[in-house]
Amino acid sequence: LDTGDAHFKNLNNFQHATMFFFFLLVGLISVVDSVLPIQYQLPIGVDRLLLALAFSVEALLFFYHLDGRPPMDVRLHTLLVYAIVGCVSTVALEIAFPTSLLCVVARAFCCLLQGSWFFQVAHVLYGSSPWEEEDENSDFLVLAFCW
């Protein structure tokens, strides 16, 4: 991580690994908790609390992932952060209202929005013909996110 000259290398890889670790932790704890006898299982809501933590870590890392990027890239990632904050919020609502079907559906919607926006980001930035840095393209991204 440290190269000896007070600069960190491959920070982007460590950011991704951090996100993956927190979601892996959620998955592992959920699987282990599901096979434990009832007297050893975690209290109700701990799985959702860990999921909210994982989404919060993801939102924080993506929020600070914007430094020094071109404007269209910043717009794409900012919209992604909005979708991730939606995931955090709906999981928090699930913790507060554990029997609400509306909260579960809202979380599913936000997760689908986040996942589909990842595909849009990949297409715009790294597709066969990456988009040009133009105001019209950045404005269209907001429109596309709304639809």
C-alpha cells in the first residue's frame, strides 16, 4: 500500500476491495446465521443493520471517488451515490418497520436502480464508443436516471 515516498498506490483497488469485503461480510453472516440453531441466531434486524453499513461504506467511497474526475464522470457517479443513499435509506426503514412490505419493495427498487445505473456508467464511460464530454450529454444523463 505504501511505496515509501508517502504516496499510496492502487488506491482504487483498495476502495473496491473494501466495498466487496463489507458485502461479503453481510452475506457470510446471513448464511451462517441461517444455519445456526435458533438459540444462537443473531437478534432480528442485525442482518439489515449490517446491510445498511455495507451500503453506507459504498456510498462514502463513491462520494469521495469523484475527486479530479471529468464533469460527466462526476455527474454519473453522483447519480450513483443518490441510488446508493436510496438503498441505505430503505434498509434503515426496513429496520424501523420490519413487517412492512412497502419497505422491502422500496429496497428492491433502489437496488435495481443502483445495479442498472452501474450498467449505464459502464456503457457511457467504457462502452464501444464512450460519450464525449459535452453539456448535452451530461444533461441527458440526469434525464435517463429519472426514467
